[in-house]
Amino acid sequence: MSKPLSDHDRKKQISVKGLAGVENVADLKKNYNRHLHFTLVKDRNVSTKRDYYFALAHTVRDHLVGRWIRTQQSYYEKDPKRVYYLSLEFYMGRTLQNTMVNLALENACDEAMYQLGLDMEELQEMEEDAGLGNGGLGRLAACFLDSMASLGLAAYGYGIRYEFGIFNQKISSGWQVEEADDWLRYGNPWEKARPEYMRPVHFYGRTEHHPDGVKWVDTQVVLALPYDTPVPGYRNNIVNTMRLWSAKAPCEFNLKDFNVGGYIQAVLDRNLAENISRVLYPNDNFFEGKELRLKQEYFVVAATLQDIIRRFKASKFGSRDIVRTDFSTLPDKVALLFDITLSFCLAWDICIKTCAYTNHTVLPEALERWPIDLFQTLLPRHLEIIYEINRRHLENPFCLLLVNMAHLCIVGSHAVNGVARIHSDILKATVFKDFYEMDPHKFQNKTNGITPRRWLVMCNPGLAEVIAERIGEDFIRDLDQLKKLCDFVNDEAFIRDIAKVKQENKMKFAVHLEEHYKVKINPNSMFDIQVKRIHEYKRQLLNCLHIITFYNRIKKEPNKQWTPRTIMIGGKAAPGYHTAKMIIRLITAIGEVVNNDPVVGDRLKVIFLENYRVTLAEKAIPAADLSEQISTAGTEASGTGNMKFMLNGALTIGTMDGANVEMAEEAGEDNFFIFGMRVEDVDAMDAKGYNASEYYNHMPELKQAIDQIAGGFFSPKQPDLFKDIVNMLMHHDRFKVFADYQDYIKCQEKVSALYKKPKEWTKKVILNIAGSGKFSSDRTISQYAREIWGVEPTLEKLAAPDDPK
Ligand SMILES: *Cc1c(COP(=O)(O)O)cnc(C)c1O
């Protein structure tokens, strides 16, 4: 028997992490020491762990520089059609390990750090997440950037460099408390400011109509200052750019004309302009209608379009660009083209030909409808143009009081798509039915995906290695090759290897949990995880009802052989979303009772995972046995968390919603725990009326659970703490939690039964991994490229530049 390998030795063996050649390691050490000295201005006596992280970040960054410059040079020389991905969110997470993975530097850096007496994993923990997103939509943008670079598209991400990203969530006495995310406090080694490309963006003012055209005058100007972040492709020497705009007041801000406050006040007021890029709005799937948010949307679009047009004018051949808008951002493009040089017809034609609109939700409260008076004040000229678009293109006129941004996007784009098959069908059948009937050829589907680099190779190297041992490494670029794993579904050694990696990941996460939550974890229990934003439609409450039911069953028959579970729920609630915050409080309250009940012991633990974010997803998902994807059918556009779990060897319990439908199809329905109403059932129920009390009255275990919540069983010091939640569930539950309760509980019983047969369980895990190839964002991006953007993925590699020696 071989002796067990230390973490460090094991890493050295892993081929997916790149080779640690001797010269490579020597050069890295030399450059690391150079950066510690010249960049950090420290020696080993006074260096902090953060200094060590920054020195490593700079050392790795140096390997991007030559590739970045040469990629952009090659785009200038070849002038391919560019893709511009505009998004208010890019949820990037950490950059160091991702860069090492994509540049095949991970083993060499690990070895270099080891030789210098440092633990690379510890240094990585010093990096702040770039949390410039709320959830799935922002993370999708980040996965797309990775795929676009890996597929060799000349692509750019454009967004806002928020000074404060998504808040940090603390749990205090069971309640969510928000803390500001001051992610730039210690500096950001991955960005490069480009003040030479600063752009003016205008707001407010009024329009003057002259015989020779329209003028927008008396505006306030804010400058948009770009910061570039490199986006490396997977081992192809391509490095694209994510350009994020920061708001800067002009020097003369508030100092001219009718300003009354005087010099000091004028300088203090610069904050007002610079607030535009201060903070990310923390709502997921919810439209708040704040003026500052409309300013942010216009700011990113106006700055980006100027940048695109500058690049277009400076291009060698005169390129054929495409703008892809994620939000309702296009009137700005029209305005620019319309008033400056072109006729309305030509400008509108260019707008439609260049823009494509992706819809990300069907929830009515999430769709943007801006009040006319707000629009009128902030962007008076743009409102006039919207009226003109309305007059010419919309049969059924806009509501007179609101600008419906989704409708504007549909008429202003040549393609409209949803993000999973079922979601795209719902758009055509209900949400955008009229538009579909007018223009059926515009409507498409592009099922979402995730990047297998971050969501497998980087976060679960053990699994990536076990797979690579059987089918080679090409699946990392071409995830469909995971299908080859079907051949190994009866291979005893492979089954053992897959189960072993999962157990190792669980042990590692259990250590993290015990440190963090002071709860003793049973590593043999099923790790049952639901991590995503807290929202009524995602139905964390249905999960709670299962937990309570399971708890009551253990209490009723304490000597039965229950399948032990550690149930983890994590996610942020929007600070203004009262019900979501109460859901968090309920989860922590259930945990307090269940986790301290000696009858239960280690057969059930309930843990609220604090501060769920990209970095925590990377730790939790590889450790999951069971993935909870239990939204009401018809409400989750796609989901991407579901795909991360599938790729990392969890089984899914889920409704026929979003991408779950296609995941079950790929894995085989026998290997998927499907329950609950289908969309048709939900629609039928809406037609006849949902009556929660019928379920409550006819299901004793449901009644018991609700009575316990309502009666203070989980909040003895405050028996009526959850009265709002109970009232909602009983009387105005839009998401019909009770209607799926019984089927959910039955399905969970099947899950528990299968978990008792580890080999059968693992075989289904293998078939899920084998079926997860479709959910690579490389596939998604290839389809966007060919079917909407009119560009061809190249898969070409650039020549390697001279790396720092
Ligand atoms: C993938 C991801 C999401 C999206 O999860 P869903 O379950 O699809 O809502 C949200 N937050 C983070 C941090 C993620 O990584």
C-alpha cells in the first residue's frame, strides 16, 4: 500500500493543474521575491499574509501581460467582428486561482510557494471576491467572459466598477445583518486604470427644437473612467478585456454658472456625481425604480457606446460590430446615432441589427417599467426618441405613465431569447405573446451554462483528475466528452474513485463548517444543500417544511434507521425584502431547536451558510450529495446553480422548472428526483384558484409543521415571530408551497432510500456527470455566436509570448 500523500504532494501529481518544471518554479520564486521587494516594498520580516498574496498576484499577473497586449494587437490587425456584452453585473469572484488554472501555472506556483515556506491555499484566502453581482445573472456574465475568451471570440465585457459590491452578510442572533463590501480597500492588483479613455456622460438638461435639428442643452456632465481587467481564455494565450466604468466628477463640477454654494461646497458636492458607481443595487429579480439605478444604466451604456464607436472609427478596415444588451439599455444607442449623425431610420436600423436582447426572468415585479416623469427629468431627449419609437413601431401603445424596457428591447433588437427551453416557450406563449405573434422569427432559446474551468477544474481538482484519468483532459475544453463516462458506470474502481473524491470534499467542507459554526458534522450524513438568493419563488420555505417533517418523524420514531442528513441553506436576502429576511430567521430558528435536540443527535443538522457568494459556492458545491432546485414550475428562468451541482457529482431533487427540465433529459429521468406540479398544473391551479387551507386540513404532518411555526415551537421567546410567514403561506402564497408539499416529502423519502445504497447512488452520480456536458457555457456561447451574433468561434490558439524569466 502506498503511504498517504500530503496535500502538497497530492497537488504536485495532479496533471490538470499544469506541470511544475524546475526552471518555471525558479523563475516564479525570483519574480515573487522581486515583487515583494519592489511592488510591496516589504521584506519577509514585516510582510503580512496579505502582502504575500499580493506578491503572488503580481507574479501571476505578469504572465497575463504579454498575452493581453498581443491578443489586443491581433484584434487590431485582423479586425474581427467584436462582441460587446453589456451588463450591470459581473459576479467574478476571485481571480488568482482562475488565472493560474487558465495559464497552467497552478502546480508551479504551488511548488514555488512551498519552497518559500508559504501555503498557497492560505494566500488565496486573502483575496477579496469581486462581488459585482447579485446571483445567477451576474455569475452568468462572468462565465460567459471565460467562455468567450476560451473560444477565441473578440469579446469585451462592459459594466460598472462599483466601489461596493454585494453586501457581506453576517448572521447575528439568527438575523441577517448587512455590511458594506469595501472590496477595494487594499487595492486591486488585477485592474489597470485607463484615464486616457475617459468619456463624458450627460444627464438632466432640456431639449431645444431648431429647424436644423434637436439640441440637448444645459446638461450635467459626469466622466466615465475605465478600468480594465484581463480575461484569460483556457490555455489558448488569448486574453480579452472586461472594461468597468467608474464615475468621476469633472474638474469644473458645480463651479460654473449659477452655482451658489461656493468653492468648498462645490468640491464636497463632487460626491453626488461620483455616487453613480458607488454601490451595486442588492436586488435579485426585483425592480426598485430608483433614479440612481436609471443613472447607472444610462452611464454604462453611454460610456460604452462612445468607446465602441471610438474603436470602430480607429479600426483598420471598419468593422461590423454587434452590441448585446442584457438589460433595457438600447435607447441610448439610438440617441447617439440619431442626434449626432444619422437619420432616425438609419439609426434605428443599425440599432436593430446590432442589438440582441436576452430576457432573464418572467417575474412581473422584476421587469423594469420606469415612470415617465423620472425619465423626462433625467434623459429628456431620450424620452422624445422613445415616443418616436413608440409611434412608429408599437401597435399597442405604451402605457402613458411608464416606459416598459423589455418591450423597448424587443422592438429594438433583431433577436430575443430566453435562457432555458421552458423559459423561452413561456416568453412566446405568455409574457411576450403579442410580440411573438408579430415577429415570430426574432424569438430563440439559448439555454444557460457554466464554465467548467471555475466550476470543476478549479473548485474540484480531485474530481477533474479522476475524470481525466479515464477520458483524458480534453473534456475541459469540450464538455460533451463527459458522455464517455457512461462506459465506466459499472467500473468498480471508477465508482470507488468518484465516491472517494466526494468523501474527501465533504471532509474538507466539514472542517470549514465546524470551525465556522461550532457544530459537529457527521461526515457520513447526506449533505443536502440549497444555496441561492433567498426568494419566495425559490421556495426555501418548502425545504423548511421538509426539515420540520423529518425532525418530527425522528422524534416520533427515534429508534428507526433514518438516513442522516446535514441540511445546509445559504443565500442573501435583499435588504428591503422583509419576507426573505424572515425566511432566514426561520431557518436559523429551526436550526437552534433541531441541532440541540439530543434525541436527534447527529442524524439531522440544519446549518445556515453565512455570506453565500462565489467563493463559498466553490467550497460547498463539490461537497454536496443532494442539490435542492425546488422553485415553483414556471418561475426560475434557468438556474445555473443547478448545473454546478450536477457537474460536481450531486444528485438533484427538483421541479420541472428552468434548466432542470433539460438536466433531467440529459441525465435520464431515472437518475433525477423530479417532483411537483408541472407548468400546466400550475396554470390549471391558477385558473381554478389555489386554496392553501385545503392542503393544511388534509395533511396532518403539514398541519403539524405549520402549527409549530405558528405556535412558537421554533421561537419560544417570541411565539408570534413567524406570524407573517404563516399568514402568507396560508392566505396569499403566490408560489403554492403547500401544493407541492406531499410530492416533495415522498420524493425526499426516495432520496433517503437510495442514499442507503452507496453504489447505486454513485452510479446515478456518474450518469449525471456524464450528462452535464450540455451545460457548459462554451456550448451556450457557441450558440449565441453562430445563431445571434454572426461570429464563428475560432478555437485558435495564439502563440505563447515570452513569459517573465
Ligand atoms: C451560480 C450562483 C448563483 C445562481 O444560483 P441559482 O441557484 O441558479 O439561483 C447565485 N449566487 C452565486 C454566488 C452563484 O455562484
